[in-house]
Amino acid sequence: HLWLLRVHSRQESSAEPWFFGALAVVEVALAVEALIFAAGAFGRPGSCKMVLRAAGRVRLLGAAIAWPWLLPWVAELGCRGHVVSAHIGVMLVHQTTLLALAISGFFLLRELSLLLRREPLAALEAAAPAHMGDCLAPGQAVFGGHFRLDKADLEETGRAVFVPARPRQGLFVGAGLALLGHLLLAPFFASSGPLPPWQTLGALSAVAGRWFGQLPKFKGRDKEREPEERFDSTLLWRREGPRLICRIGELLWIGFCLLELQRREASVDWSPTCALA
């Protein structure tokens, strides 16, 4: 992901902070996520527990804020590359930018509310009644509440990864909408440029990666079995295999987006801005 970010920074359009940053923020979020998972494989819960717990919070919040910005990026790419008309392109850029700002702002407001209010009783006790506004209350803030070690990761891979003890709602909305937006624009990109259709291939790679990368249901190890049987190497790939497929799919997605950007920039139809004539 860092290599893709380096390639991206050398593109002509990298001089424009808004257009460059919309894709770069996703590249950074994916690189940070990969770094945190790698650090968890070397760290031990007792030695760097506080650091790994904080990293787990950063990983979830960063991804939730970053993913929506793939929507205005692909909309502007389509507008500048004349994949859609200028009128539709400008409209899509404005609407997707507002959507990305709304989603990112919503998650930031959750964290800000943690500084202004305490966690609601419903977030601390399951039997307590919920009240209006609890979805935005500190009970859903990523930097609030308790983070615990992921038992499945720890037992099956030996990696120390911290996850919310109480699930947070809506963290993957941006990732889903980003993929949906790319899939909706894929036919337009495929029909308006030469083969291979990089943008379409990228979206399909992400779909395949997320589809085949669904983690299996965790089953604890049988303590009655012999130690050498309980530590079968197949347990490692039972969890690492699907996760690796998902991450490869997302890596190909971003890589194909860069290939599409390079081809559009080299085209004679490329416009330096997305604006009505």
C-alpha cells in the first residue's frame, strides 16, 4: 500500500490536494491497518498492551473515515475522463463529496461526544433502556468503551489484535458504499475506454476478495486434545487465508484504480478539472 501511495504521488494530478487526497487517505488507512496486524504478530499482550489497544482503535476509526472518500474520487475521475457528461459528473462529485463529509463527520462527532458526555447507561448495561441519540452517544465512540483481545486471532494465529468488547455500529458503511459506487460506475468506465477496463477489474477484485474472504465462525480449541493436535498449522490458514484474500482483493482494487488514473491522464480527452464548460 505504501508503494501504491508512492506511485500515486508521482502522478500529474497529485499536485491537486483534494483529488489526490481522496484516494491517498484510503491508501494510508489500508497501510496502517496492515502495519497494525503485522505488529500484533510480533507483540505480546503483556508487553505492549496499551499500544496495541490504541492501535486497534485507530485502525477501526481510520478505516471508517477513509473509505467513503473513494466515492468522490471515482466520480471526479469519471468526470475528468469524460466517462459521463460534464453536467452529470459535476453533480456526482458534489453529491458524493457531501455524502463522504456526512459519513466522516458522523464518526468524528461520535468521538467528540466522548469528550462532552459520559457513556450512556444503555452502553454499559444490557438491561438498561436505550434513549434517542444513543447511536451518536459516546457508547458508540471507537475511543470509548473497552477493547479486548480477539480470542479467535489469539488462539488460531497467535496475533494480538484488539477489538471492541461491545460491537460498534456502522463502521463498515463507508466501505460498502465505496464498493457499490464503483460497481455502479463500472459499466460506464468499461464502455468508454480501451481494454482492459482497469476500474471495472478493480471493483470486481474487491467484490471477490470480500466474498471469499469472509472469516469462518470461530470455534475454540478442544482442551482435551493433545497439544500437537490443537496447534495444527491448518488452524492458522483457516483464519489467515480468508483475511489474506480480502486484503489482496482490496490491494488490487486500489492498484487498478491507479492504472485507470494513469490511462485517463495520458488520454487526449483528459480534463484538468471537473467543471461545466
